[in-house]
Amino acid sequence: MKKLILLIICLPLFTLGQQTINASINHGGITRDYILYVPNSYVTGNQVPLVFNFHGYSSNATQQMWYGDFRAIADTAGFIIVHPEGTLDNSGVTHWNVGWGGSTIDDIGFTSALIDSIAAVYSINQDRVYSTGMSNGGFMSYQLACELSDRIAAIASVTGSMNLGWFNSCNPSHPMPVMEIHGTLDPTVPYNASSFTESIPNIMAFWKYFNNCNSTAIITNVPNTNTADGCTAEYQIWENGSNGVAVEHYKIIDGEHSWPGALFPNGITNQDINAAEKIWEFFNNYDINGLIHPTNIKNITTEKSAKLIKVVDVLGRVTIPKPNSPLFYIYKDGTVKKRILIK
């Protein structure tokens, strides 16, 4: 991540104009900084989703804004992004307090206060607040899923994980949609269990069972559109959970500790997918009550009498199926099934 600093500080921040706002709030006697990105389409009074984008350990809000970049997506989809800034730990390194190194910073309370602060100024749909992040920011997103679930609708982690022992204390107040994107050769946060983390397969299993999803995943190979990136991707989804939620995983085979699709590759970085695009497609399916679209979900492969009447995209528009698009197939008997058509 440190290799990104010189590249990022040289980029023309002024091109974002009035859309990018540097601000701060006081929480726990500490001034906490953040960067807010508000798309041009924002209109006061029209409630919009809010996406938290947490940086990794030793990184900062500006770096994450460029590295795990959602801004072009927000311009089209109309959501607001907040990039919070971590505090310095006992080693003088920016961090999120997820139980490491004796930190006493209340980052859960800070996140809740930041939601309130932003919602006091902007029209936020508080049923559609999401959290994602890189590495330590992914850990933070999992902790929010466990400890601030009454305010978080869904989470996605990129190269993050869950600490050993978190399964015992994690009990969200609602079914929690979860996405994990992780490289199998990640040298920083191992894909398999380590001395301080659960394995990614075990984390997926925890959320699958918590959400009452199908026990078996649907697995597809992501098209290897970039053969020079040194890795491939596999997509896994456990469907039909309570309230229509799903658990999704992009397994980056031979990938390292990096954000897929990043403009500034850091190690072996998958370029077959854009993590920000996949995360927003995932978030856009849910509010805090579960699947936003009809939740009468059945296994349509067993509905022999069902007849397809239309296909809609995540915005509810009738559409023609396109590769890699999340679509909802609506049948005459009322059943609805989410499908991602991969070419």
C-alpha cells in the first residue's frame, strides 16, 4: 500500500470539484476526519444509499478513495460514499480497532456517529447503509456486521477476514448479506486459517449457516479476460437465505493482497473483475430488511409448471440478459430467482 502514496498524491484532486468534501466530527474526544463523495445527481430530499469505504492498515482515506474507487459507479447509481480516516495505533500506524494491539479507539461508535452526522446534512436512506473495505477495512466491515447490524444492510470485504473467536460473539440482528473477495496466495491476510484469523472457507460457511442459505454453493469460473495478470477468479454464491439474502465469494486463484481491477496494482492483482463494480451490484440488491426485490424465492429448477414471463435488472427494468449481470427471472407462478449469466 505504501507504494501507492507517490502515485496518488500526484493525481489532480481538483478534477472532482465540489463533489469531494473533506470534513471531520468529534467523537470520544478525538477529531475524526473523513472524505465524502457526493455525485452530481444528488438532489436534497431524494433519499440515497450510503457506502462506507474503509482503508487498510497503514493506509488512509485518500488512498482508499483512489485504490478501491467507487466514484464513477456512484455518479451513475446515485449513492454517496464516505471514506473514513483511521487513527494512529500504538505503533503510530493508521488502523481500525478490530481487536489488535490493545487499541481502545471506539470505531464502532465513530461509525454510528458518522452515519448520524452525514444523515443530518444529506438525505440518506438509512435502510441502505453499506460497508466495504480493504484488508483492515474488510475486518472492520465484518465487525460492523456483528456489532452494528441495526444500521448496516450488507457488507463486503476485500482481502479482509474475521479474527479467531469472532464466530462466538457475532450475532447480527438480521440476516446479513456478505461478500468476500480474496486471493488464495495472499501473504498478508492468509486465505487459510492463521494464528489470528479464520479461514475464508470457514467464514463463508459461518455466514451461510447464519443466514440459512442453501448448503451448497453455485460455482462458476469467471472468464479469464486478462491472461497477463497472473491469476484467475472463481465465483461462488450461496442463495435463498432468510429475507432473500445470499453469501457471495470471489476466490482469486493465485491472487495476492490486492483490490481486483485497481488502477494501481499492488502485487498479483486480478483484472478479470472490478471489485467495486461487483460490490455495488451486490449491495444494490439489499436494504436492511433483505432482498429489495420480491422475496418469494424458490428453486425454479423444481418448478416444472413455471413459465418465464420477464427478466428484470437490479433496478427493476425489463431487460435482455447480458453476461455478468445480476438479473431477476420472474415466472408466471410468482417465483423469482436471481441469476448471474456468465458467458
